[in-house]
Amino acid sequence: MLSALHDLWPGFTLALAGMASPWLVCSALALTTLLVEDLAIAAGVAVAAQGLLAWELSLAAVAFGIAAGDIALYGLGVAAARAAWLPRRLPRLRSALQPGALRQNLPTAVLLARVIPGLRLVTYTACGFVRVPLLRFSAWVLLAVALWTGGLYWASAQIGSALSRIWGLPAPVAVALPIVVFAAAVPLVRATRMSLLRRSVS
């Protein structure tokens, strides 16, 4: 695996160098978050380690893209509540979602949805559906994104620095590697947990 990373690195460096404009790199990072957040974070730390962007600017671009995507999920919930085919089911859906409880526990809901895979789509869309105040929702989203993304950047920099010293990896590869491993581990852990649950039920 390490030899493969060494072989791929020259091509990766050339691709990054081709996007020399900081604003172009920031735009690419922000847009990538709408597709795959983990890939955007890995690319962001790699770009910063390469020196093409300041760490702060890279973090800001990635965090902006993630926050924009989260607020878009809220908008999806608002649009769903206005859909023509929902009026008959709307009261039942609102009751099932318990708007009062969601508004009261908004900080916990937003923060948990940010760190637990699979909860974000449902939770943030539900917030829009029951019309949780947008400013309050956005404030908690921004805080959650800042803590989560900033924490991942910090951890990647620390672990990547050690990997670079121990294994001799190029710095951008070393700092991106922890994010890649984390992204691969999450679905594996989820699948293992589901398998164990099925076995315990059966």
C-alpha cells in the first residue's frame, strides 16, 4: 500500500499544481464536500500540507462547503413540507416527528447527527420539515461543523506528521491517510455492528 502511494504521489502533485489559484482550489474543495465529505477533508489537509493553501483557508473552504450542504438539507425539509402530495399526510408526519421535542433538543440533535453516520440526512431534513428556526439551526450547524472539521484537521496533522517521520511518506499523503482510513473504517464498523445485531436477534 505504501509503495502504491509513493507511485501515485507524483501524479497527485501535478494535479494539485494545476489548480494553482487559491480561489479555484477553495471552490473545488467546497464543491467536493457536496459529493463526499471525507474526500474533501482528505484533499483539504493534503492541499494545506502541500503548501498550495494556508491551513486556515483550506479548513474554511471545506467547512463552508459542509455547512452549506447541511443547510441545504434543511431546505429540502422545507420543500418537502410544501409538496403538493403531502397535505393529507402532513399532520401525521408532524406528529411523528414531535416538533416540540426537536426544537427543545436541537443542540443535541444537530451535534449527534454530525458525528453519527446516517443521522444527518434524517435529522437536518426533519428540522426543515417542522420549521425549526433557521437562524438557530444554522448557528448550531456552524458550531458542529467547526468542531468536527477542525478536530479532523488537527488529528490528521498530528498523526500525519508522525507517519511522515516513521514511514517517510510525503507530507500531503501522510496527513490525508488518517482521513482515508477513518472513512473506510466507518462503513466497516457499521456493517459489523448490523451483523452482530442480526445474530443476536436470530
